[in-house]
Amino acid sequence: MFRRQTATFVIALSLAATAAWAAPAHRPRGINAREHRQTQRIKDGKEDGQLTKGELDKLKADEAAVRAKERVYRRSGDGLNQAERKDLEKDLNKTSREIYRDKHNQRKPQ
């Protein structure tokens, strides 16, 4: 009985260790990392022909507005406070949804 429990424990431990080792690395967090990922998604959409010129211009303007707002917030004090971070995250969420919608609609560049 003891051998069976020990064997079960060893197998479970090895499976857990394998799962932890194979887990994907966490992507960088924060406002700047998100802005970078969204800029990359826009660039990929342009290269893949998923975004029209109008959509591309609008998304770039949205990204520029978020960066400008972040600059204002960072200059106003010691980094970003919780309310400023929340406001930027809200803007980034909106832009992210727009990127997805624009990339997945059926409009093609001409």
C-alpha cells in the first residue's frame, strides 16, 4: 500500500513539475508593454492586408492620443497614480477592441 501511494505521489509530482516547466513565460505587463503589443498588432494588420488606409490612420491616431495622455500624466507627478493608470487601461481596451474589429471585418485595402 505504501509503495503504491509513494509511486502515485512521485508520478503526480513529476507531472506537476513538467507542467510548470512547460508553462509559457508571462508577457511583460504595464502600459508601455501594452502600447507596444497594440502597435505590433496594427503593423501586422497592415502587412497582412487586413486594414484599410482609413482604419490604419484612425488606429494610429488613437495610439498617438493614448501616448500623449500618458505623457501628460507622467509629467504631472511621480509616475502614474491608480486613477491615471485605470484611465489609460480603459483607452487601451477601447483601442484593442477597435484593432480586433478592423482586422476582422471584410474590408480590404484597394
